[in-house]
Amino acid sequence: MGLAAPQSTFSATDYLAWEAEQPARHEFLDGEVFAMAGAEDRHVTVTMNTAFALRQHLSGGPCRTYMSDMRLHVADANSYFYPDILVTCSALDAASSMVKSEPKLIIEVLSPSTAAYDRGQKFSHYRSLPSLEEYVLIDLASRTADAYRKGPDGLWVLHPFAKGDTVNLASVALDIAPAQLFAEVPEKSSADAGAI
């Protein structure tokens, strides 16, 4: 999550009108607006690798894959987010060109500044989406992934994937091998290398 925008509080309607005029993206969390920070190349590459695998796998069916510029409305949290990747198979979402609200799968690629938020508060908001079946967190530093899946009882269960494991996205029946997930992604960022 980035820094709060200058105006202290917005209604959702005000936010949507204001956001349409902004050169950069902002998330909306129950009246507060936060600027989205840029991402490093490893983050962008893993996001693209994953989105491309999903797009190819789901091609020709009712499901669509969207990357970080697609806004997600979480009504129960009175919020709008920009997930790294979302997949929706909803007819309602297909009819809405600017905002999606019924994702089946959400994926976030973790960065040091957002990892705690993505694992905690953001996940708690995402869990309020009745359509959501799976939430996946990809950790660049450890090259691991955690998939949280909603069971028939409504409880969320963690399915961890260690470094070198093929990541199974059960909600869309797709396995992504580590070579595909981390293609063209160095083990460490240039910032990490400079710190050694």
C-alpha cells in the first residue's frame, strides 16, 4: 500500500470520479485513498509470467485474466483494489469494463513493503468476496508461494509451495512449473546484490 493521497476522506463515488482523472493508480479503502507505488522488474516479470500462463490456459472459455491495472470492488469493505492478477468467470464482470467484483482467483506478488498488508488486512477484505475460491501469494525473495483455498465449509486452508515446487492453482485447474513462473527472473534483485 502506498502513501495516503492529500484529501483525507472520499466517498466511493468521489473516489471513482477523482481516480478517472489521475495519471497514477490509487487504491480506496473505506474513505482513504492510497497511491500505488511502482514495482521492481522481478515483480513485473513474475506477474506477467503468471498472467500469460493463465491467459493461455483459460483461452476460449468464459474466464478472463486481468493484471494490475484492473480495479476490483470489494463492497463489504467499501474498497477498491488493484490486485496483481485476478481471474473472473462472472457474466456480471464481463459486462463491466472498468471494475470487476466477482473474482474466482486473486494473486499478489509480494514485495517487502506490502507483504504484511497482502497477507493480513488485504486478505481479510478479499475473503469477504463470495465468489473468491483461491488467494495466492508469490514470494520473490524465497521463490515460494502460499495458496489459500476456501473449502466447502467456508474455511480458508493454506496450501504452501516450497522453492522448486510446481504451483497448483486449483480454482482454475492450472499447474505452473517454477521454470515458467520465474522465467527471466534473477535470484536476487540488483538492489539485493548491491547490499551484499
